[in-house]
Amino acid sequence: MSEKIAIKNKALKVFITGATSGIGESLAHQYANQGATLGLVGRRLELLHKIKLNIKTPCEIYGVDVTDQKNLQKAANHFIKKYGAPDIVIANAGVSSGTLAGEKKDLHTFKRIVEINLFGVIHTFLPFIEIFKKQKSGQLVGIASVAGIRGLPGSGAYSTSKAALINYLESLRIEMKSFGIHVTTIAPGYIHTPMTKHNRYIMPFILDVDVAVSRFIKAIQNKRRFVIIPWQMNIASTIMKFLPASLWDFLAKGGPKKIRKMI
Ligand SMILES: NC(=O)c1ccc[n+]([C@@H]2O[C@H](COP(=O)([O-])OP(=O)(O)OC[C@H]3O[C@@H](n4cnc5c(N)ncnc54)[C@H](OP(=O)(O)O)[C@@H]3O)[C@@H](O)[C@H]2O)c1
């Protein structure tokens, strides 16, 4: 079975943001193991160099901040010029921090989280959409979160950014359909990565990063429109989504809070 996937994916070209750690790093290694050509983006260029050393397939690295639209466009142009359009673009870069929605001091962090988690995804996709439209193929993948399903107290910025991202990806999916472009939204629950390392609360159904990413890759291969991983979180999120506001307020009030820090 795995040999079959490897052959099928031999010529794949995959462009991934947030590839310096966690989910992005695992995506890079798992796609490389399937023979894919890679374009990897992250701010910490030294980490990208280290990752590239362990990748045997063609791999371009770009030390770019996803909020920097011009340089991201340049990176995309460089990749397209060298290898042609990628088959899959995965907008995975993201940040998380506790914020208080009614606190002036948190405004800067709030804006920065939305800028990275929402506009960073838009910046990532835009350079590829024109060429995808011309060739009538291509897949755009956004890594959202179950935190985007309902407003979370103490994580307003993150929750807002992921809710907006889910809706943006849905609009995009419908707009892209007639051009033969697929859009996949992946909303993960908890995954062991540097992002969750310092959480001091119980994280139900938490997955090992490589296990989670192999499920992401399957969902991408199957061109899923919207998927919550793991399935237990899918059930929990569906219940969360339909709870009346009064009940949600009661349950969420005592929920876990992420540490507040400036970004
Ligand atoms: N872990 C979870 O439980 C979980 C759950 C739901 C959703 N997610 C989402 O999954 C994605 C990956 O997170 P992770 O868990 O793998 O966390 P992580 O290990 O902290 O990885 C985040 C990645 O995003 C990159 N990044 C952050 N800001 C960036 C920027 N401005 N420009 C370019 N790259 C940037 C980081 O690279 P540099 O710092 O080098 O730039 C890093 O490679 C995020 O979108 C996150 O919201 C994670």
C-alpha cells in the first residue's frame, strides 16, 4: 500500500509554510519520503537549512515571514520558475498565545495573530492561484483549528483568527471549484508540537505529530473539503457548534486558558 502511494506521489511538488517545526516539519519529511519536490517557508532559516540536510528530494528553502506579501510572492515565483507550479500549497504557518479580548494591552498581539494566521494564509495562496487557474488544477490546503468553531475565552485572538480562516477557506473553495482548484480545510484538535508544549492543562485526544500529519496527508490526497482530526474532536466540535449560547458560556467559562504573552 505505502509503495503504491510512493509511486503515485513521485512527481508531487508541495509548497509548505511553517516548515521549521511541528506539523510543517513533519509534513516536509513525510512528503519527502514519498519522493516529493519541496518548497519550505519559515522565518528561522537556520532550522530550514537543518531540515533540508535530511531531505533527499529537491528542496528549496525560503526564510520569509508570511505577513511579508512581497517576499512570499518572490519565493513562490522562484519555486514556480525552477520547478513549475506546485501540486499542493499548504498554508500551515501559525502562532498562538493567550489574549484577553477586552484588554488594550493585548491589541498588538491580537492584530499580529490575525495577521499571521489569516492574512499569512491569503498571502501564501495568492501567488499560486493565477497559475492554478490557467492549468485548471492545483490544491490549496489551510491548517485551521477546532479553536475556530466557537469563541474561546482567554484565546480570543487565536479563536478569531481560526474562525475567520475557516470562513475564508470556505469562500475560496466555492470560488475555485469552477477552475478545477481544490481547497481543503484541516481543523486539528490538539497535537504534540512546540505550540502545545507549554500548555498546562489536559489536552483531550492529543495526537503525536507524525500520526496526525499522516492523517492530514490522507485527507489531502482524498481532496477532502473540510476535516477535523482526530475524529473524537469532530464529535466534540459538532456538539460545541450547536450548543445554545447560554450553555456554551457556562461550559467555556471554566475552560483551560493559554498563557498570555506578547507576539
Ligand atoms: N499543535 C496543535 O495542537 C494545533 C492544533 C490546531 C491547529 N494548529 C495549527 O497548526 C499550524 C502549525 O502549528 P504547530 O502546532 O506545528 O506549531 P509550531 O511548531 O509552533 O509551528 C508553527 C510554524 O509556523 C511558523 N510561523 C509562525 N509565524 C510565522 C510567520 N510570521 N511567518 C512564517 N512562518 C511562521 C513557525 O516558523 P518560524 O517561527 O521559523 O517562522 C513554525 O514553523 C498552526 O497554524 C497552528 O495554529 C496546531
